[in-house]
Amino acid sequence: MGHLRPNVQLLSAVLVVFYSISLASCVSGVAEFQLYVQAFGKQYEQGQTVLDRVARAERIVVRRRMAGTSASDFNPDQAAYYIDIGDPPITASIRASLKSLKDYNDALGALASGERAEALVARAGTLTVALAGTVTALGAATGAAALVPGASQLVSQAAGAANQAVPIFQRIGAHASRESFRRQLIEAYPAMRELMLAMREGTPAMYEIMKRSYVQRGSLETPTGIPSSNVAELEKDRELLAGWVVLIDRSLAAMETAVATAMSGASPGDLAALTAASVELQVLAVQVQDIRKRP
């Protein structure tokens, strides 16, 4: 990833967007959190692209394992592999985890932008449902994850984090205040951070799925069983995944700053730090996207 160098013009463009938002905002912290939510969204988009590739690879790998089974057999736990609809289990569990993280960060932005308590309670409900769905998806992926080195650890770690966060948001009552919602978001932060770390630490398992999808059984062309014609594609997969990892790392730092800002009540110093972290994430996201577009 040595191609990631500071881009002064891009940095200036992001700052122009930020100051434009600032001029349109009258509530302290609104512009900074809007910029943060937009920046986190860039990492989310990269993750979606990665998971689209992982989904294709997962189906190839598992279907090969199923090749010896009779067409007269039916295993409901393998239903997602029989048809090309939605995501297969491992990918579905990771995508659900990523969506829960996006909902959490959207909620941080909504709190800062002055959303009414009733709307925040609704967001808490949405986030609780998303996290519960994540737990279910991770449970459904347990069997498939056992087939890929490292995937079981990813599923287990992510499930533990999601299970910690669910009851926190369930405690928000129908008449919760904005302050109560702020406290719940802060309380849930360690679990949400752990959920993001689980995805980062699970990227070797994702890469293993990608790599295995290229293996040709019985091929003696290379020691790995991957035809030389596919090596360049695998290198592109590695670049794609590496781009997401560097964005996850920057997102972890930005999320920590966002929560610290929420804890401080949006002090000037924390707002400045949040702006800097968000701009860095935005710039990095565009640089990663540029690498992805290279032939």
C-alpha cells in the first residue's frame, strides 16, 4: 500500500465540503459529525465491495465441497449455497456486522445533529434489531466457518461483541431522553469497537476464501494449485482487502474520537480532532478507491 501518499488538492476539496456544511449548521458539533458519518460511509462502501468478492468466492469453495453429495439430498443449513440469491452464510454474517456498525455511527451523527428523543429511541430500536440480526447471522455461519481456517474465530469474536451491545440498546425506554441515548451510545462503544476489530482480524480468513476459490484440483502448474493465469486476480483481491484494512484502522481511530467528542459534550478541542480524523479518513478512502481503479 505504498501508493497512499498525501494529496493536497484532495485534502483541500474535503475541507471545502466541511466548511460548506459548517456554514449551513447552527448546532455545535453538527458539521463535524456529518463529516464523520460521511467518512465512515466511505469505509462501509469499501467493505461492501470486499464482501461482494468474498460472497462469490465462498459459494465456489463450499459448492466444491458439496460436489460429491447426491442431488436427492437436501440440507437446509446449506440452502444459501444451492442458489445464487443473497449472501452465503459467512459473508452474510460479516455484512450484517458491518451494517450494525454503520447504524451505530449514523446514530452518533443523529445525536449530534439535534434529532428529537423520540427519533433517537426509534434509532435505538433499529440498531437493536440490526444487532440481533447480526447475532442470528453469525450463528447461522458457525457450520460453514468451521471449513475455513480463522473463520470460526471471526464468527465467535463478532458474536460475542454483538451480544454485549444488544441489551444496552434494549434498555432505552419509550420516553428516553437525549442524554440517556448519549450514555447508551458511549456504553456500547467497547462492544462496537470489538465488532470492528473482529472484522479486521477476520480478513485473513476472508483472503483464504478468495484464494481457495482459484484452486484447481489436480493442478500441478503451481505448488498452490492456483493457475498462473489467476495469480494477478488474486493479487488484486489482496489489494482490495488491504485497502479495506487500512480504512478500518483509520475508522477505529475516528470512531474513538467521535465517542470522546460525544462524552465531552462536543468541546472545541474534540471537535477539531474529530474533523481532522474524518478528513484523513475521507482522503484515504479516495486514495484506496484510486488504487482499485488501476488496470
